[in-house]
Amino acid sequence: MAAVEPEPSRGLTADERQRLKSAISDARRENLPSVVSGKRRALLDTAELATLRLTAEGMSAREIALARGTTLYGTEAVRRRLLHKLGAVNAAHAVALGFRRGLLE
């Protein structure tokens, strides 16, 4: 799915749009790392990894949906899968785990 550039009227600056596009492109180009959570071993898909990175940048689910060209409901579903795979209790915990496990820089 191609990322849709958010409209300027949505409150994002040109610099923020560029950062989003760059983060999404980076997430798509990289090999997706394995995540070990307890006895579970899960592989993050492209959408989950991009959502984790954009969440780490401080973006809300609404902003991520706009940046990725998806619905808010779809973004929230991706975030729920991400939390489950990482074993996190909330988005902040997922970001912390992402840094600890080398998913984020």
C-alpha cells in the first residue's frame, strides 16, 4: 500500500510530512526483525514496524492514519497487534520495548 501524503490543511508542516514519508520508506526497505516476547516469537510486519516508529516520533493514531493513508480504525488495529506481539500494555511501553530490542534507534 502506498503512503498517501497528508494534506497541509491537516496541521502537518512540510518538515513533518517529510519525516513521516522517510520513516515509512525506511520501515519498508529494512528487513523486519524478529521480536522475542516471553515464549512468543513474532515477526513484525511492515505496517506494525512503521506504526511503532511513527509512535516513537510522538504521533497520535490519527496522525499515523493520515500519514500512512489508512483509516483510524485500521491504524488502531495495527497498534493492537503490535502491542500483543511485543507484550506491551500501551503505546509508550511498546516504544520502550522497541528501543530495548533494537527495533528503534
